[in-house]
Amino acid sequence: MSPGELALRAQDLLSRLREEPRVPEEREQLLIAMNALRFLAASGQLQDFAAYR
């Protein structure tokens, strides 16, 4: 699976988790993780991140 596909699946998972009842701090943490993945994708750094992993 490509880094882009993995990032999309991770974003979907984080989005589903964020919709479940949680304390506000957890919702904010999930949103930060989602935004980080979006940033990596938008800035063309997914391949670099995959190499880092």
C-alpha cells in the first residue's frame, strides 16, 4: 500500500474515532493528528515520512 493510501486510511480512522464520545482534550488531540497527516500530504512529504517510519 502506498504512503498516500495509508495516510488516507489513517485519516478515516482518526475521523471515526473523533466522532465517538470523548473528552474535549482527546478530540483536540485527534484533530491535531488529522491535521498533521493533511499537512504531510499537502506539502508533498508523505514519501519522506514513510522513509522516516
